[in-house]
Amino acid sequence: MPNDFGRAVIENNPAWTQLLGLCPLLAVSNTVANAMGLAIASAFVVIGSNISISLLRRIIPDIARLPCFVLIIATFTTLTVMMLEAYAFDLYSRIALFVQIIVTNCMILGRAEVFASRQPVGRAVMDAMGTALGFAIALLTLGAIREALGQGTLLNDMDLLFGPAAASLRIDLFSTPPLSLALLPPGAFLIAGLAFAAVQGLRNGVNTPKDEADNTLTTERP
Amino acid sequence: MTELGLILFSALLVNNFVLAQFLGLCPFMGITRSFDTAFATGLATTFVLTLAAVTSHTLYHYLLVPLNLTYLKIIVFIIVIAGLVQVIQLYLKATSPVLHQVLGVYLPLITSNCAVLGVTLLAIGQELTLLATFVFAVGAAAGFNLVMVLFGALREQLAQSDLPAAFAGTPITLLSAGLMSLAFMGFQGIGS
């Protein structure tokens, strides 16, 4: 069972090997606080829907499975929206649209279809937690780089998520931000592109040339 | 009238859905490998997006608001989008086999295109009128089409070029999208 978890985090990492959930990954990674808010929201939806789908897997008719999955995911997204509106409204109002469209995140529907609908609850939970953690790692890494370069701080505004005590977590790195572009849309694409290149470079270095042919990231080469 | 023009222009270029708002990146990264597929996907998305925005707007204001059920909007909108995709697929199959053949593969994918849900939710959030919602959706869809086609053409060139292994595939695609996004930043401030 721990294997399911590890495989979901590293080998099948939703963000950097499968390129799923790219929209929220780029849109909400401008600060660590925003990234963490969306990571928690996505984790709740993927774990909740994986458990429900795994429990209902014998009841859901095969022919109507995709609409059923989408409805279950939409229900958990609605619950998340309500909870964030109630407990972290300031943070929610910044990332509202991207919390609402978690429902169309192909990463979550993908896990439901490939894993949760065929496995017992225990394994489905492990897979969901691994997927959520893998997505969170990608979001937070990108969030930290963009916040440090674009704003010169780290962990700013964490009080919006964890209450007033968390305001002291803020770290000031630079008095003038070194690259304001990092906060803007082009910065998201450029920094994500460089980060993906770094991951791919590391993988190519680790893998033997034979494995490289199976690597999903390099199959697009002419 | 000027207001509608501004909504159209803003959705099309200034706040382009793909390059400035990060909506619809999955098809943008996935299906732009050639010009033709990019164009077909864009066309199918335009169809669904405009219809979905108008239908959702009507349902929201004439059904959900009077019944005090606005918290169900995500669930209702996703059903509307999935239903529309099905209906359009059946309609095309019956009336225009050629168009169905061209768009057929791409239609089901539109359900999970976050730009469609994004447009409907944004139009509700900004409290647009029905006409403004229509214009907003057309602008957003045209903007989506524009970058899909531009990027499809660009990627055909990219496929021919010799790249360092670490940059091949996704990274270079993201970097090119970054440069295109930088170019679109030039429209910022127009109309404000």
C-alpha cells in the first residue's frame, strides 16, 4: 500500500510527468500562501472523491461512470468552496475561480477513472494522498520561486490561511524584488518552463538511454 | 455599445484566456501540435463555450436565484456543459457528417476544458447581462482560437528545430508560451 503512495508522488507525479492540472499550477503559484490554499483545496477534493468513488465502484454502472465521477467531484468542490468561504474568505477571494474549476482538473478525474474506480478504499486513499502531495510539491516549489523573485519575500500572508499567529512566518529575502516579471503571467510560463527543463534534465541524467525512449516527456522529440 | 466593444476586446486580447488568465491550458499544450487540429479544436470550443455561457446565465438567473440554490452553481454548470457537448455531438452526427468527422474526437474533451467553466463562472461573478455574457463568451472563444492557431503554427516550426534534450517537449513549449504571453502583455492598459 505505501507503494501506491510513493508511485503517485514521484513516478506518476501529476504535475511534472503527466502535465495535468497545468492551469491552476501556473495561475495560483504566484505566492506560497495562494499555492498552499489551492493545494489543500485540491487535496480535499481528490481524497474525498477517491474515497466515495472507490466505495461506490460496484454500484455505479459502467456506461454512466464518467458523469457519475464528475458529479461526485463537483459535490466535493462545492463543499470546499463553502468551507473556504466560511473560514478563509480573504484567501478564497484571491483564488476563487481556480478553486471552483478544480472540478475540471483532469488530474482528479484521471485518478478516479484509472485507480479509484477499480481499487479498494485503502489503496484509493493512498493513491489520492500521493497525488495530492505530488501536486502540492509542484505548486509550492513554483510558488516559492515566484514569490521570492517577484516579491522578495517567502511565506507572506500565511495568516490568511492559518490565522494571525502565522503572520510571523514571513521571511524577507530581498528589499527590492529581483524579477517582478515572475509574478506576472509570462513569468509563470517562463519559470515553469525552466523548472520542467530542470526536472527533465535530472531524469535524463538518471535514466539510461534505453529508458529514455519510454519517458513520456521526451516522446515529442522529432 | 462602447461597453460591449470593450468587453469583447478585453476578453479577446487584453485578458486573453490562455495567456493572461491560464484557462484552457490543457488543450493549448496538448492539441496544438499541428495547425489543423488546433483550428478544429478551437472551432468546437467556440461552439460549446458560447452556448454554455448563455445557457448557464439563463439557468442561473431564472432558476437558481429564485429558488435560492446559487450554491449549486458549479454542479449545475458542469451538467449543462457536459449535456451541451452530448447534444452537439448527436446533432452534428445527424446533420453534418463532415463536420462531425472533423470535430468528433475533440468534442468530448471540451467538457474538461476549464476555459468553458471559467467563462460561465466569470460572467456570473461579474454580473453581466445576457447580451454582455454572449459578447464576453464570443471574445473569450475568439481569443482562445487566436492563440491556439498561432501556437499551432509556431509548434510546427518548433518540431523541426534541434534542442538540448532537457528542453525538448514540454519545457520549450512552456517557454515559447511565455514569450507569446509577454507579447500579449503589450495590450495591457488599452481601454482602461
